[in-house]
Amino acid sequence: MPTETPITAPLHEALFACFVAATRLTTADVDVAAPLEVIQDIGRGVLAGALNFSQHPDGKIAFDAPQGFLVYLDLIMIEDGGVVERIHVRESLMEGSLASVSDLLLLRAVTVVERGSDGDVLDFQWLLSRVTEMGELPKLDAKQLGYLCKAAEACLAEMGCLVIAAILGEGNAADASRLLLLIERHC
């Protein structure tokens, strides 16, 4: 059974730096993708009374920001065969890492297809615009491409599929060609 240990000063600083960096984004929540053990540790910390954190009746975890509003945490488990099996590109942040914008787009595509809330759709559209500005996506498997296309079509109809085909890049050229053929058949 795991034992609780105090958080060291450097880790404490890193956690707050991560939070500060994440809250500069244009969305009102923070997504945390991590293995089951990490998600359980976060949950235990919140239930144990971590300062400024609370768990709501619907299960959402919230941080009471000093600016006077709540910031919600979405905890997403990374697991083999799960919604998130891997993060393609990580960007370093202190002692941890952040998922790249293209990885965040792939994660949000899943939530658009499975939940489709207004917030998920807005996040997806914003992330899609960022990935479009930055260039191509990493090599995708069939499951990831399926979620991405379904989310784009749900948000932007056929135009969304054209955008996805355009940003698939050289690593996904065959998939881009198949996607364009499917779009042509629909017209």
C-alpha cells in the first residue's frame, strides 16, 4: 500500500508553475493525462484536503483560483487500449511535461466524438486552428484518424475533413488521399 509523503519544495514549485502555465491558455479547464497511479494520487490529495482544491458532486475536481473563480481539472488516463495510449510529443515544463498542441487536438477529438459538449467543440476548433497554423500532425493510427475526422466533420462539416486532409502531412499521405476520396464521393 502506498504511503503518503510530503511534497518537496521543488515539486511544489513545479506543480504551481504548471498550473500557472496552463491557466494562460484560452480554455477554462486544465486537462491532465497521466497513468492510473498518478490520477489516483491526485484524487487522494484532493480528498485529503489539498489547499484550494475540491471535488464536486459530479466528480469534477476544481481549483479555487486566487482571482476568484474555479478552474476545473479534466483527468484523462493514459493506458494501452484506452482513449489515450500515448503522447507523441512532449514539451518540457520544470520537472514535468506538457502535451504538444497536436496531441491536445487528438485528445480533444475523442471528447468531441464521445461527449460533444459546447466546451469540447470550442476547444477542438481552437486547437485545430493552432495545428493548422503550425503545420502537420504526427503519424496517426487508424483509431486516431477516425476520431479526428469524426470530430472535424461534427464541428465543421465537409470543410473540417478538408482541413484534416491538409494538415495530415507527408507521414500520413495515404490517409490524406483516402480522406479526399471519401469527401469527393460525398459531394
